[in-house]
Amino acid sequence: MNPVNRRLFLGLLGASAATVTVAGCAGSGGGDSAAGGGGGAEGATDTITFWSNHPGNSKATEEQLIERFQGESGLTVNLVDGGKNYEEVAQKLNAALTGNDVPDVVVVSDVTWFNFALNDQLTPLDDLFAEAGVDTSTYVDALVGDYVLEGRSYGLPFARSTPLFYYNKEVWQQAGLPDRGPDSWDEFLDWAPRIQEAVGGGKHAIALYDGSNYLDWTMQNMIWNEGGAYSEDWDATFTAAGTIAGVEKLKRINDEGFLVVSKDSITEFGSGLAACAVASTGSLKAATENAQFEFGTAFLPGARDNSSCPTGGAGLAIPAKISDERKLNALKFIDSITSTQGTAIFAQATGYMPVRKDAGEAQEIKEYLKKSPQAATAIEQLGFTRPQDNARVFVPNGGTRIGGALDKVLAGQDVRETMEQLQTETQQVIDTQLKPKLG
């Protein structure tokens, strides 16, 4: 399959409406772990080296899942810190690929996997699925489809996410608003003066990520609602009317004093400094632990009408240069930690989406939804997602470039001038770095 047809491919796959999903994070983690590498391109075949950034502070959960796999398989897994976020893991892998000390399994984000696959540095998994006993039909279709390039699968979903709209029910009540999120960003702007008055001086109606921390991810929702996009296949569309309209709407929310941006929007929300926030579903645990008020979760504005919720997060991949035996063991490990029970345990501990269709029947998920009913919002919202635009996830440094432009707009730079510059820079990268490899 040509990558330009990826959107059609994913649309045909669709998202299972019956899939129970919880939530996840666009991209950071942390924690300590043992040091160590992959042991060479051949290396020991009874030891699986797993590089992770521990998404959602999941090191202890990863260790639990590893212990379970080791007991079942007789193999050993060496969990290694790959970095504090997805970008650092990708940088470490890129450096390692110049030699032979590569991992067996590595976390790859929605942004980082494509370039490695395009350069034949990740293993196509299709021929290994049957041999490893992996049934890909049991995964959520839209999530497993996110790692397909030219008809071949280069990863399986692990720590997957969408953004959610979080709102302070106490502020909503003071503002005389219905107990729900806004149906559109226009409705939010209608509500915003009342929200701002209710939340009080020195605070803001809404918090969003800043441009260095995933505003480029969540902003697709606002732009898609206006009929715009960052790109259409491999054509950048930052100067399209709908794209400009979406960015102008962001600017209006900011210029009218309703917006605060930060590294982590859920921190502003949980501390009461913002009355609502757009943040990863993986932030639900932090909101639950930190908010001293009752809060609700809702679809992103416009998502129900426009299927304008982007997916995000990370999957697991296998470097191409390790031996065939190591590849097979690595895939068995991936299958285990993303199994029905594995993904249920991971979702309950972190807030990421369960990636298997039947995970909702697992006791861990049933218990999680009882304790955190706000998580049920993402169950429905997965059916209203769409694949992210190529200009963000597939163009080298695309997200960084877009986020920087959005920061400039929020700092007062002219929208059209900024988008024209972004258009030129992005299309040049596509034409010079990607199209020659795409054929």
C-alpha cells in the first residue's frame, strides 16, 4: 500500500464501536531502570532487551508485565531506560543503529516510527505474526492500522491515547452552564466569559499544552472542525482557509484572555488555575489525584460531529538488524504485554487505552471504570477519531515545527505570515527528504 492511501486504508478498517477504551498520553514518561544495551545484532537469544520511556510513569507496571511473561515463556527481559520521553527514545535508537548494540523491542511514538520504517530500520511483522501466534484481528483496528506502511505492519499498539476535554463541575455550576463539555469551539467561546468570571481573577477559563508540548497534537481538532488540515496526503495545507480559520480561533481564545498554555495543561487544571483543559486521556490519573474538586470529562469540541479527535501515544517495534530468532521472541513478548489482560493491567495503572477489543471484559478494566467513571468518556470517543495529518506525524520534526509556529501566533505574530512560512518549510522537507524515498 502506498502511504498516500493510508487515510483511506484506516477509514476502511474503522474503529470498533464496541471497543472499550480508556485513555493515554501523547508522549512523556520517566523513571529509573537498569542500564544496558541490546548485546549486538545477533546477541543472546534467551534475553529480550526492551527500551522504554515508561509512558505514564509505568515502570512498575512494565516490570509486573515482564515478570508475568518471564514466568510463562522462560525467557528473560532486560528493561532499559530509553529516555524520559518518546523523542529521547528515538534519538537513542537512531544513535544505536549506527552500530550493533540495538534493543529487541523499542517504544516508538505516533511521530517517530515512520522514519525508521521508511529507512528499513524496523522489522515488517506480517510474516512473523503466524509464527509467533499473534492474532492482529483482536487489536482495535484503527490502532493497529496506525503502524501500516505500504501494506506492511511495523509495530503493534501499546500506550495509546486521545485528548479529552476536562472541566471543573463547580465552576460550571457557578457559571450556570449545563453539566457537559461544549459541543463546538464556538459554543466554548460563547461560554468563556461566564467561565472566566466564575473561575476568578488571576486564573483562566481554559488550559492547553504549549507549542513545545503537544499543542501541535491537540490543535488538529480545532483545525479539522473548520474543514482545514496540516496536510492532505503529502501536500502541506497550512495556508488553506480552514487551517487559517482554526488557528485564528486559537488566537481569539488567547487574545480575549481566556487561555493559559503550559508544559502540562492538566497541572493548571488540577491546581484550579484553569476551569477546563484539553489534555491527554493519560492525564486522568493525575487529575483524579490532584484536583480538589469534582470534575467531568467530555469529547473534544466538535469531535462527535466531525470525527475530529486525533489519536496519539506509542506502539512497540522491533529493529530490523537483529537476528530472526530474536525477532520472534521479541514479537512474543509484545503480544504478551499487549494481551487482553496485559493491556487491561496497563490501562488501569496508567490511563492509556486498552488496545485489545475484548479488554472491557477484563476484571481490571471493570474495576477501573467503577473507580474512575470519567474514563468512560474515551470509550465512545475512539469511534470519533481520525488518523493524524502526515505533516505532523510523518514529516521529520513536523510536530516541533508546527508547535513552534503556534507558539509564535500566541506570542502575537501574524497568523497568515506564520502559516505561509510553515507551509514553505514543511513542503520543502516533504519534497526533498520524503518524496524521493516514497517513489
